[in-house]
Amino acid sequence: LLYRQCFDGFVFASERSMASAEKKYPVLKGEGVVVHNLTDEAKLRELSGQPAPEWFPADGLPVLLTVANVREEKNHLRQVRRLFQEGKRFYWLNVGTLANWEVAGRVKAAVREAGLEDYFLLRGAVENPYALMKRADAVCVLSDHESWSMVITEAKTLGVPVIATQTSGALEQLEGGKTGLLCDFSEEDIAQTIYAYLEKPETEQRIR
């Protein structure tokens, strides 16, 4: 707060992030305003209506989608470690930049070691993720921290169920069991939440 006098106010992406900042720095109380990240809904719907690329899985198995740059706090490795341990089969499609070569390399190695190359699909950045999102059975947002997730907003706009860790943003954006599913940050709870979702089609229909 050394440069507090240089600013007229502070903008936060969510109510929870503002509240936590004010709790840690009481001098900020009354100085902030919340402006949620904005979405162009018309453009989003237009892009979602475009054809999916030919590599999009189309053999009838469920498709989970994660839209996130590959880096530590997005936890792609945590996904790989518990994938298919209960004997279920589905695709986990991941799109986002692979600019963090060290983390991306570890994820790719873990996928090879687990023999999941055909199911855990690391596609890198794509031009139009919304055509994929619209066709996914669920969007998974498993970050360690997120003040307001654009991906959650976009998935909700397209009527696609979201499975998310209980970050401050997800707790504000989703009502567990009604507008999405919330889980804690452990591999076990993430896996159990996903497996329970895939076993109950009525959950998907209710959220959609």
C-alpha cells in the first residue's frame, strides 16, 4: 500500500475478492468497486454454432472440457493421476497454450506413463474453443485460485454444466447442485464428483 495515494479507487473482479482484500488491508474498505469480467454473449453463441474440428471425439463417450493454459495452478497433472481409476471411460479434452514447456512436458509424460494418450487430449491453443464447449458434456475448471472465471461465465452462457473447485470465484458464480457442481481441491473429491456426474444423466439435464 506504499502507493495508495496514487489511486482514486480499486476495481475487483468479484465480491469475494474485494472482501478478502478489505479484510487483509482495512484501509481499502469503501475504496473498491466490483466489475465482473464481461462477455459478448451474441458473439459467443455465434462462435459456438460453428462446426467442431474433425478431431473432436464423436464416438459417444462423454467429453469433459478444460479451457486453461497449462501451468501449475491449473492442475492438469492432478487430472491425469485419477483418470479412469474407477474403470470408467470418457475423454478429457484440454485446450490452452502450452507456453510453460516445463509443466506441459510433465503433463505429457504423465499421460504417456498412464497409457492415456487416446483419452486425455492435450490440444494446445485453438482458435474457437466455444464450438468445443457447446458440444462438451461438462466443462471442468479445477484451478487452485480464481477470482472470477471467464470460462465458467462462458459455459453458463452456453448452457453447459460446470464442475469447479471451490475457488472464491466459483463459489460466487455457481450454486452447487443447481447451476453447477463444486468440489474441494483433492484428487479424490474431484474424481468422485466427476464420476457421480457421469453416472447420473439427470444431473446434467437439471443443470442445463
